Amino acid sequence: MKKKMIALLLMLALTASMGGCGSADGSGTSGTSETSEASDAAEGEGTSGVEDGVLTIAMECAYAPYNWTQTDDSNGAVPIKDSNEYANGYDVMMAKKICEANGWDLEIVRTDWDSLVPGVQTGIYDAVIAGQSMTEERMQQVDFAGPYFYASIVCVTKADSPYATATELSDLSGGTCTAQIATIWYDSMLPQIKDAKIQTAAETAPAMLTALETGVVDYICTDMPTAMGAVAAYPDMVILDFSDSDDGFQVDEGEVNIGISMRKGNTELKEAIDGVLADMTEDDFTEIMNEAIAVQPLSEE
């Protein structure tokens, strides 16, 4: 009788221990609940870089004053992964502040503009800090922290151009123009200029500036920081700002808000970055941008 009682108790204990391994919904599959939660968390966070203490950031490294490539670590530049070169600029300066506040190391990956969103979606890197406008279209593809800058839309032309005295969009009518590919400047802003002769989009911001400098186009469209960097590098260029005119660019908030993108559902990373940006003011952003413009390589020549 005693042996039967012991066997019964052992059987009950075994049953109880197996029940503890079942899922919360009673499916009885060992580890299902914990595995599902871990899987959901991994899917939501992507490869955030927070877990191993390394935040991997992507940018063009060719978009001054937001980011650029240089040959040494002067002015606080950061090594570019898999190269002997360094990245610097407003984006790098902001990335360093974010990493310092969260105790992360910073890794910079250089890639072209069209690869930024797909790369963060697939987890090749954790976030993009590259002067991206927080447009509705992009927000359907990725999540954004920020804004980390507010950038009005302007045009840039040569000082000796007949368009240099333009005070409203209609004054640019009939001119040849371009902007960087896959940007709101090219897709949404230039078409607002009546009778503008829109040329093929430039692959990069430097290519856009070269088109203007060499006379391929009469003017370009970009945002204020890029324009400020341009006139610092090319003294023969001037900024055309129509923001105070009744005949200016029609933009929405997302087109002038510049944000930091990451994989959708990565709330941990978004909250960590937003926590740093929340302690900064627009004046803080402007001060750092002015610092970037002052040390960009071309502006020192």
C-alpha cells in the first residue's frame, strides 16, 4: 500500500511539473509561451544593438553638413566600418551624444541613400541618422525617433545667376533645376515651380552641388542645413528662402522634421533615443549644426 501511495505521489508530481512547461493558453506545448514572447520581442526590436552595447548607424557619409567622409579622426570623427576612413558631421555628433547618454559604443556604416530604409528594415543596421525627412510614406516603412532637427526647404543658385534675386517661387519659372534622388526636394518641391525644367535627379548631394557649380542647372532645391553647408563650401552660391513669401513651397510638418529611423516595432531603441532628444532644444540642435558646418572639410579650404 505504501509503495502504491509513493508511486501515485511521484506521478502527480511529474504531471504538475509537465503542466508548468505548458503555454499560458493551455496548449501544453513545452516552452511555447516563452518562445513566442521571445520571438515577438526579437521581431519587434530587430537588431537594435542595445543588447551587445553597440549601436550600428547607417548614413551616406557624403551629405554635408549632416555627414561626410574624411581621412582622419580630427574634430571627433568616427571610423567607418570596413574602411580606413572616418565619418563626421551633424549626424555623427548627434549619434555620439545618443550613445554616450545610453552607454553604447557607436559603429558607423556607409551606404547609399536608396539603401538606408531597406537596410534598417532588414536589420543590417540598427538605425539611420542621415538627414531623413519624417514623411508619411517613410513612416509607413519605418519608425522614427525625433525630430532631431527642423529643416526648411530652400533653393540655391549662383550669385551671378539671373535667379539670384528671386523672392518667390514664380521668379524661378523656366529655369533648369535638379535635386537629390529619392528626396522630397526632387519628388515634391521642384514640381511646385511653374514651368521648371527639371533635370535628372542627382545621385548624391555633392553631385547636386556640382551640377549647380558647373552650370548644368540654374538652381537646386534642398533643405536649409544642406544649403548653409553649400554656401560655406562654395562662396559663389546664394540661398533663396521663400518661407516668408505667400508664393513659397507648400510643405507639411513631416517634410521639414528630420528624424532617426529604425525598424518598425523597435520601441526600446525609439524610446532610448527619444529620451535623449527630449532633453535638447531647437537651439541646441542649431548650435551643433553650426559646429558641423564650421568644420566640414570644404568650408576650411
